[in-house]
Amino acid sequence: MLLTITTTHQPATDLGYLLHKNPGRLQTAELSMGKAHVFYPEATPGRCTAALLLEVDPVALVRNRKGPGGDAGTLKQYVNDRPYVASSFLSVAIAQVFGSAMGGRSKDRPELAETPIPLEATIAVLPCRGGEPLLRRIFEPVGYTVTAQGYPLDATFQDWGESPYFTVTLQATCRLSDLLRHLYVLVPVMDREKHYWITQDEVEKLLRLGADWLPSHPERELIVDRYLKHQRRLTRAALERLIEEDVDDPEVVIAARDAEEIPETDMTLREQRLGSVLAALKGGGASRVLDLGCGEGALLKPLLADQQFQEIVGMDVSMRALDIAKERLNLERLPERQARRIKLLQGSLMYRDQRLQGYDAAAVMEVIEHLDPPRLAAFERVVFHYAKPGTVVVTTPNIEYNVKFPTLAAGHLRHEDHRFEWTRLEFQAWANRVGTERKYAVRFLPVGTEDPEVGAPTQMAVFTQ
Amino acid sequence: MTIEIPELALVILIGPSGSGKSTFARKHFKPTEIITSDLCRALVADDENAQDATAAAFEVLHLIASKRLEGGRLTVIDATNVQPESRKSLVELAKKYYCLVVGIVFDVPERVMIDRNKQRTDRIVRQDVIHRQRDQMRRSQRFLKREGFRYVFTLESEEAVNAAIVERKPLWVNRRDQHGPFDIIGDIHGCLDELCSLLGTLGYDVAVEAEGLQGPQYHVTPPPGRKLIFLGDLVDRGPNTPGVLRLVMSAVASGAALCVPGNHEQKLVRALQGRNVQVTHGLAESLGQLSEQPSGFKERAAEFLDRLISHYVLDDGKLVVAHAGLRQEMQGRASGRVRDFALYGETTGETDEFGLPVRYNWAAEYRGRATVVYGHTPVPEPAWVNNTINVDTGCVFGGRLTALRYPERELVSVAAARTYYEPAKPFLPEGDQAPTTSGPGDYEDLLELTDVIGKRIVQTRLFRNVTVPEENATAALEVMSRFAIDPHWLIYLPPTMSPSETSTEPGLLEHPAQAFAYYRKQGIPKVVCEEKHMGSRAVVIICKDEQAAQKRFRVTGGIGSIYTRTGRPFFADRAVEADLLQRVHAAVDRAGWWEELHTDWICLDCELMPWSAKAQDLLRNQYAAVGSAATAALAAVQGALDQTSAIVDVGDLLAKNRLRVEAVSGYLDAYRRYCWPVESVRDLRLAPFHLLATEGAVHIDKDHAWHMEKVAELCTPDGDVLMRTAFKVVDVTDPASEQEGTRWWEEVTSRGGEGMVVKPLEFVAHAAKGIVQPAVKCRGREYLRIIYGPEYTLPENLDRLRARGLGLKRSLAMREFALGIESLERFVRHEPLHRVHECAFAVLALESEPVDPRL
């Protein structure tokens, strides 16, 4: 991976003083993750370019590094883009190799370090998760002219499309320390990955390096959230201090992140869905309820808050989701009387489960669309034949409504794990058949604002025995 | 006095302190069979006499007793038990576990007890207490039978206590020593002609002696060694109940048959004994026919029927016969509730549209190891559900009379001559008198969560017990539930494969020499080298037709399945799967395998290419992405270094960058070779390499050369979708043969092949310490760039990569291999779904074990 910094501020070779690196020599530093070489491809009074060549050791990356594995373990693989791209490794290298320059200190040219000069930085290559538009939204507000050259994933397989990598050139007239601090913070933000664990220190670092530009950045939530790797608590703390006002609503941050991935940006839809399911459960007079596929516990929270529900069981197939639910509901610290009302179980809707028998009602919220259609028969047996709660509330997306989501490409489903999404007719046909076979009466209710043509975004069926 | 005790019973000793219970218990029972209240007091309170700990002590006593009874162990309660209420909870406990209750009453003179108490050093029980206890005992003594005691023995003197002998008797239901082979016949209902005809088909000789005063006499002679079992409901509805009874009674008397009672016998007996019963459901026919019999027959029949035992446990516990079936926890036990279940089954309390009680589907939940054969409810076609089978095919209703041959598990039946009795509910599909096939019908074999979660130990034939840790099962549950195909198809998951030990050759990580050496060291002289295709592992199940798929796999709509090594559907697009299955089907047709292998289904282990067909996301997000980033970045570095070299000496960096550029270019070539666009099935390549199993056979008794030659029959020379795999047999004791193998590997890898898989020639090869690795892979230098990264060949990288541990990988490969074969064998033996699924699930669970994924 290569970073070059060029200036035309004359005498351009003063760049060597600013960086504390002699243009006449190749200088190599041993870093924990590999080697950093600094050399000057060009060093004339008119124009001077410093190059930082970062050699990330691909074997040490897998074998020696103690740090997070990255999303899906991407940081711990031999076939890895890390040796070739700008990432948090570059930030570390900048801090170690150009630390004084980033701090605005220059032994020989202190005034120059304080002076905005024409600078041009080129990164080969920068992973831009979010593409060129995001690249511009991130760098242009801090004063850069952005040039980006993209690459295909593989020239021999054109249909594979574009790679997420760009050779990026940033031009501005600014202090060298500004440029380095921007790179330090924003390169990992574009990359969305970090090779070390994020702790409280990271908040301090961000506040220090971003003090004079981050509070006014229009994308500050996204930058903070990505920089801190979506750690809600840290992100909230950082934002509070950054803009010096209370951020009460943790959802603000979550929304910033989810907006990148989920077309259902209408936050109220989620709430309306919870409300509708809750109403259906309450209306049926249920006291002992199941939340099948409870995930991280979105529905469990309001259930727990309502004393009508005396026994609440949240079941999910993902242990990880259950752990998060446990934490979110603060189950460990709940007073005993409260804690007795709720139980979390790992289980599966593909296997008959005696623990699920004898409940008044079950919610199956946004679950069926995650099952392969041939497996629905097993689901029907497990829920309607064996668990057999008095009431079953099922919600699922209405595919007809998808045209109303501006960010959802035509023909795409709302989530990549959705195996299907049904039209209203398809859902009703399914639910009516299940109702007839299993001796349940079925009624249907829309969830979310109903469109005259395509209906409501979510559809809900309430089965009663 | 001889005290006869059933081998499984709750024995309650009853007597005041000092009546000699403990001494008696120690004399006649194993120490572990006796639970004393004193010991329980001591366990909870450190003091045998702690009266304030009595409640807690009895809780412990009950808990121990319940665990023992649940486990089917005789248990003796040594406490005073003089009050009815203290006995009541014990009797209830015994009932809960379907055990008989035996009472032994120590009614010795009060003087003896008082004297004995005085001699005690540990504690003194007051005289008035003993008096009160004796009083309580004597007052309630005569009601013991009413309290639920089956047998009561009273010892009225010290001498009687001393002289008593305890004998243990096997339960009537226990016939474990009878091993058959058996022919088990379902509900006959007076259909004598069909019975005789069926017995003839089964090879029994039935002789009828001319009618004398006593009526006809039947003599049944079985084929050598075989024995009949009648499942009850011999009587009612049909044309000749007396004839059937005569035949069965004679066969039982001569030892040619066993018979268990059905609900119809129970009612007939009551009617014959003169009780008031409703004459419905065909009872009238029996009573009418019996009244015409010579005198004395009715009485003999009633006696015979009254003495029938509720069910039998046979063949070392491997077979259970009962009229209406039997839950696992009731098998081999004797109680009223067991008898009721065996005769009537279990109902849900609801009635169906024909007014008949809805039966609780106990078989769906059955997880016992014993095969249960039963009748009671007519079904159009017997079907195995969790190791149980109902063989009542409604002969009297115009269906068939069916026998199950055990242990062969063959069904033999004869059609009814006519409909003798109209059923309340039609049990045959309309317009179909005697069906030969049936749809999925009413059986239920949904898997149960407890079949898979928690720590599990799976017994395998090849490699003893395989343990699945709980956390692995947890991980597998998620994968199985979210991504796997219908578990009915999942009869096999392939094992992981270890590479050969690391090579010491310069520039190479892997080389055939190590693979050959491995097998040689294990004492295996011959190995087979198979070209390794770089695609994705695919298990293909193909059935002769949809009916076969439905019958054998219980999956409707489809003639097979293609799934990945983690049990996921290979193709998201079902049409592509169907298309490819059609091609495999056509190939099997051409090869004539259906007839040759006597099968209507086949399970093949294959590699499916191109790699890009399955690994599209991986290729784009990882392989191509890395290639693209590397190419662009290294080009920029090259430019900068070139420019710099005019000013400063960066020769070393330049040289290194050139190496890196070369490596990346090799890497691009390596993965691109395994990618090609797939527009239709024609662009796919399927290379089968194991013919794993067909009906009745898991083909691991044939060597790999047989497998390679056999599967080649499917592959036509014109290079259609099915592709032949090149292979070579190498003698690892002959250096020339080894060299030839190595040369072949070099040739394969130099033209871009992935490498080869080396297997022992035998499918399952044994060494001194058990089975050996089923396969070891040797991958080519260029191919390994895909595994170890583009620049792995740089000397500083390669040297570090040589250190790699194969131990865990090899151990996993072995366990997964054993599990895979086990699941196939269980499937081929027609074991229940949960038994097959257990193995497939275990493979998936073991795969969640963190192992270096590069191996």
C-alpha cells in the first residue's frame, strides 16, 4: 500500500523538514505489523513528493496478531486485502512515522508547520465501503478536491462488477498536520475495519484529532459510529462530548448505521409493528406468551413492561442474539420477581419442542421470511400442531410495498437473508390454509401506513383457536 | 415362607422400630437396593435420629427411589411405613414408573421389638412409640391391597423373619431370551381363511384334524426356528372367531406362537364371564359364533384370553410387541396403566368427524431403541415411524392381513377375500381396495429438539463413540435450522480432509511423498490417487421417480437433492437443481443401475464445478477483491520506486516488488482457472467419486478402484455434464510406482490442476490403532496461492508457513468419516429419521470446531 504526499509550496523540499524525513535517503521503520519505508520519488524545489510504502506482513497478520478478527474473520485470512490497502494499519504507521508532523511540530520549520500550503495526497488503494459518493461526502466537507479512480473486480470477468478499491487523490491548501489527522481518522472510516480492539482511549483519540473539524462535519454521526466500530455506548459518549449536548436517543446513532443497510428507514414502522403485535397479544388476553425468533429482544422489552404478561419466553436459534437480548433487557440485574417472568431459550422452529407447549399466545414476528419455503411445513407443524398456543401472531413483509422504498433496488428483497417476501394474496392464501388445516381462525391486519395500491409495508395475521 | 418378588418392583418394608427390617433387608438385598430413612436423615442433617430433618430426608428418599425406578431397578424402602399416608406417596411413586408394589409386613411381638431396642447402642426408641407404631400398623394392615400393593407378605414372628426366603421372579412380560426369528401378525378379527393363507405364505404348515366332539383341532408347524406372534384382536367382526381362537390357542400351547391381547379380547372375556358389556363393534358376531361351539370351548377360550400378558419384550430387549404399541418408559413393566396402554393406546380426549376417539400419536415421539410392532388401528399401508410399525392392515374391513418378518423387517400380506365388516371410518383411499403404495399419510416423524441439543455422544460402528460438545451443538442448531435442506434428504455429510504432512522440498508446502509415506507407515501397501477437482463438494441423491423419493425419503415433489458439505441446497435456483438431477437420472438409466443395483435411490459423493458456481460471493468479495487491490497497489508502488531509483538506491525494494507482482499474477491465474460463466446446466461439471449407498447397501466394502470404475459408467465420453475423474493406483512399497504417482501429480499441477487426493485402496482401511485417514490431499504449488495468499511463495513467508499442526484436523476427519458412514448405515437399515439425523447433525457440529481453515 502506498501513500504519497506532494507539495508545490516552495521550496518544496521543505516537506522533508515537515515530515522529519530526509529526502536523500530511504528510511525504513519496523512496525508491529510489518515495515514502513519512506522515500522521495521527486524532490525538487518546485515540487516534492514523499512516499510511505507500508508492507503489512501477511503471515504475521494471521499468526501473530492479537486483535479482532474483523467482520466474518476477514482480518485473519491469508488471502487478504490488508497488505495492499489503506486501513487502520496506515493510521498507525502515520502516527509512528509522521507523528511529529501530525502533531504540527517541526524542529526546523515551525512556522511552516502552522501554515496552510498546497498539498496533494494520493492513496493506492483505499477501500471505500459506500463507494465514491460516500468518499466525497466524507472528504469534501473538510476542504478537499477529491479525485478517485476505480477498478473492476476482475478484468476477465466483467460481469463481476467494480471493486470497492480506489486510487484516491485529495488536494487542498491546508496544514500538513490537518491532512495527516484527516487521513488518520477518515481512512479507517472509509474502510470500516480496525485491526485492534476499540476501547475508551479511542474516544479520547478521536476527540483530540477531530476537535477542530469533526463537530461541524455534516457526516459526524456516521464518522463517529464507523470510527468506533458501531459500539453504541462509546459512540454516544463521543457524540455527547463532541457536540456538547445530550444525545438521549441511542436510536439516532443506530439509525445512522442502519440507514446504510436497511431500506426500512421509516423508524416508526418498526415501532408500529411492535405495537400491533403487542396489541394482538394483549387483546387476546394472553398472560403466558412466546416470542418465537425473538432475536435481540425488541418485542421482549415491551412485553416485560406490561404486567398482563406473567410468563414470557423468548426463543431464538442464534445464541449470539440471545446474549445481546440478555444484555439489552438487563436480565442479570432485574429484580428477582421481574426476572422470574422471563426466560430466554435457544431453540429452533424446525424441531418439535416440548418446552413450547401450553402457552396462551405466540408472536412470530418477521421470522417466516427467513425460512426456505420447503421448510415452512416443519414450521407449521412445530408451531400450530405441537406448541399449539391459543393465539399466534405472524408478521412478514408485504413485497408489493417494496416499490415504495427509495433505497431498495427493483427486484431486491428487504434483507439479504430473506428467502422470500410475499404479496398480500400469497400471505393470506398461506395463512388461510394453515388456519383451516390446524383449526385456527385467521384475521389479517395491516401494519404501517397503508398505500391504496400496494397496501401496508408489513402484513400481520392473527390466528386464534 | 418364600417371598416371591418381581424382578422390578418397589418393595416397602412395614414395621415398627426394632422389628428387624434393616437386618432382613441387608440379608436379602444388595446394599444399593436399600434406601433407609435413617441414612437419608444423616445425609441431610449429619444425624440419623434428627427428627426435625424428617421432611427433608423423605424428599431425598423419594428422589433416590424415583431415579432408581425410572431406571428400572428394584428398590427397597427401609422405613417404618406404618401409617397409610406415608405409604401412599411411595405407592404413587411406583405407579408413576409403572412398577409393582410389594409389601413385607414385620408383625413380630411387641416384646421382641422392645428387647431389641434396649440392646441398641445408637439410639433408644421409647416403648410407647413402638407401641403406637405397632398399633398404627395393625390397624391399616388389612387394607394394603386396597392401597395399591400387588403382593403382601406378613412375617408374624422372629422365627418367620429369620426363616424367610426371598426369590426374584422375572416379569411375565420379559421374554428377552427369545430371539425368534418371528412372524408377527396383525389384527385378524376372525378372518380364519386369510390367516391360514398367510401362514402358508410364511411357510407354516397348518394341519386340521377332522371334527370330533371337541370341534376341529389345528396343528401349526413353523418353519425351523421360527415363531409366530399374534398381536391381539383375534376376535369379533369376522366370519370365524372360534376357528381363529382354536388355531391360536393350539399354536400357543405347542410353543409355536406367542400372543398378546387386544381390546376386543378384553371385552369378549368380560362378556363371557357374564359381565354387563355393550354388544357393539362386532362383539355380537363372536358371541353368536361361540354359542354354536361344543360345550366347554367358550370356557377354555375365556381362560386362555384372560391369561394373556399385556405385551412382550423379546430378543434381548430389541423387540417389543403390544396390541396398541407401547411407550419406551412402559416397556418391560407391569402395571394397570401399562396394560391399558398396550390394549387401548392413548387418546387425546377428542373425537373425529366419524365419532371415533382421536389417537395420540405416541409413535411420533418414540425414541426408544427397541422396535415396537403393533396393530389396533387399521392403516392402508404399514410404515415405519421412529422404529415402530403398525401392521394392522384392516383385513376384516376388506384390506389385507399382514405379517412382519423379524428381524428381516419384511412385510408379507394376503388380501382379504371380501369386506366382512363395514368400518366406521373409511381407512382405504377411495376406490382402492388393497393399495400397494401410500403417500406420506398420517405418520409423523418430525425431529425433536432434544434429539440434537446438549452434549451428545454418538455411537459409530467404525470409530467407537463420538462426543459432540454442547457448544458445538448450539452452533450447529443455528446452521441446520437456518440453512439446511429438509433433513429427510440429509443422510450423509462428507468429512473434512487433512492435507499431507508439510513437505521439505524447496518452494513447496505439499508433495505426494508425505502422503505415500503416511499410508506406508500405517501398513497400507496400496493407495489410489484421484485428481482433485477445484469446485465445491456436492452430495447427490437421486431417486428412480417421485414415488420412490416419497416412499424412501418421505419428501414430496422431486426426484432427489443436491446439497453442500454443510447440508445447504447447492443451488438457490430450484430449476437448476431439477435440471441437473434429470441429467444424473438419465445417466443412471443409461448405466442400468436401477436394475443392476436393485435400488430405486442412489447417494453419490461428488465435486461440482466450476468453483464460481457456488462460491460466487467468496470469489468476488475476497479473491477477486484482493487481486484487484493488489494489482492496483503494487503498480503504484512500482511507479514510485522506478521514479525514486533515479535519485536514491531502492534496488532491494524494487526487486521485492517485482517478486510480489509476479506472485499476484500467479494468484490471479490460479483462481481464474476455476471460474467460468454458467449460463445453463450445460456449463456445469459434476464429477462423482464415491457411489456411497443404494437400497440395502453402503458400498464401503468395495475399494476405491471399484468406485472410480463404477461411477465412470455414468460419465459419457462426449464430455457431457457428468465428468470422469482421472485416477491411478500406486504401490507405496515400490519406489518406481511411487515415482510414477509423483510424476503424475507434477503433471496434473503443472497444467493448473488443484492436485490430488490420496486414499487407501480399501474404502475403510484398518491399521494397528484403528482406522486410518480416509483420504489425504496434496495440493499444487500454484493452487495453494488461493489458500495461503498470493505471496506465500516468498521465501520469508514459506518458511514460516511450514509450521502447521495437522493433529486436530486429522482427528476431526476421522470422526466425521465415521459419522458419515454411520448415518448412511442407519439410513440403509431403515432406522428412524432422528437416528440418521443425529449423525449428520454431529458432523455439522464438529465442523464448528475452530481448525485452521487452510488445512
